[in-house]
Amino acid sequence: MIGVFDSGLGGLTVASEIFRQLPGRRVVYFGDIARTPYGTKSRDLVRRYAQQDAEFLLSKGAKIIVVACNTVSAHGVEMLRQNFDIPIFEVVMPAVRRAASVTRGRVGVIGTRGTISSGIYERKMLQLSPQVRINSVACPLFVPLVEEGWIGHSETLSIAKEYLHPLRLARIDTLILGCTHYPFLRSVIRQAIGGQVKLVDPAQDTVAELVDYLAHNPGLDAAVRTPGQHEFYVSDRTEHFVEMAKEWLGTEVVVQAATAG
Ligand code: DGL
């Protein structure tokens, strides 16, 4: 199975991209709802949670892990790669590669406080394309707005305009949606930042890398094609997750309660 974990619901954006780009493969998903959000927590705590989340997925038979959460990708992927002997995919580098390939030189990044203050996007872009200028902004209100379903509310657009104002002033031409939840705000963000700015959704390029990896590793591809239903686990009340999964994935899923760590 392909293991996917996130601090909660948001990683469903990555799971749905796997269903779209890799039909026939089986996914085991863990959403750490009990301890969400990760975006406001310290690096050490996020790492500890990430270790436990990955251990949980391994115990369920994951042969590959996709870290859907940007905050974990920012703080804990190197640690996970040292501690686990299976392929680990993350969402930052694929987004940086995509942004570097489409930008004319000015990239914006939005994410949680944890992701933005880690400086990961700037560091990775500097290594890849030192001439690209990056401006980043934390947008902590976006996650609760998405989870409350406030996507079409005028208040959400006002908040987006305020958050994105510095990026408009910086005249960015490309914007990385550096958080699991932000693809749901795509149309609001587009309105707030302007129609010409290219939006990069890390989930799409992360899964595209996974597609490529599996094409070169047929044994592993066969191992994640096991028959059966996808499995979804969350670490606290399942009802909200079931509702959101139905809306976001367009299908009913069975969700089980579980704890990591
Ligand atoms: N999954 C987190 C991320 O992508 C957003 C939610 C949270 O803060 O836990 O950074």
C-alpha cells in the first residue's frame, strides 16, 4: 500500500491526486486529527509526531510513504529518511522544481507559520535556481476557513486579499500553495492575487514524481497494487473527516479511529 499521512484532513488533496494519477494502487491514509494543527507547533514536536505517524503507516503495511503535510515536509523529512528504510516522498521539492521551471523570476510562497518560518522553500530554491527571488507569507487563517467550508464567503476573499497584498506588491509571477488545504481556496487565491500569476499545487507534482518512480520500480509498483479498499484512519472523532472526505474525494469512505504513538 501507499501510505499517506497528514496532520488531519488536508492530505486528502494528495490522496485524491494519487487516485487520479495512479488508479489501481491501494492507499492507507492517516490523519492526525487529535494533534492537528501541526503548522503552529515547534519543529521538535512536529518531528516526533511525524515519526509516530510513519510508524503507524508501516504497521498497516505501507511500502512507500508520502508526506502530504507541508509542515512535516519542512521540518522532518530528512529525519524520516534516516529512520525508515522505504521510499519517502514529500511535497516541498516537487513544488520548488515546478515553480523554478515556470517562473519568470519572482515566486511567492504561502503556508503555515511553521512552514514559512522554517525557510525551507527559500533554501531549496536557492540551491536549484539562485536567481529566482522568493517572497513568503504565512496564512494561518486559511486552514480553519477551509475546514469550516467558508470557501465562498466574502470574508475569506477579504482575508486572502490582505494576506496576499505583500506578494502583489512584490509582483510575483508564480505562487506556491505551500499547505495541504490551500488548493481548495484556489479560486479565492486567484481572485486575490490576480489572473496572470501561475499557481503551483505541490500535490500534483509530488504524485507525478511518484508515478515516475513506480514506473522505474515495477516490483514496488506491484507491491502497492494489492487488492482491497483504501484504508483511512484518524486519531480522533471520525465524523467530520467522513463528511469532508465525501465532499473532497466525491465518494464515501470508511474511516477508522486509531492512534499513532
Ligand atoms: N497539513 C498542514 C500543512 O500542509 C496544514 C494544517 C496544519 O497546520 O496542521 O502544512
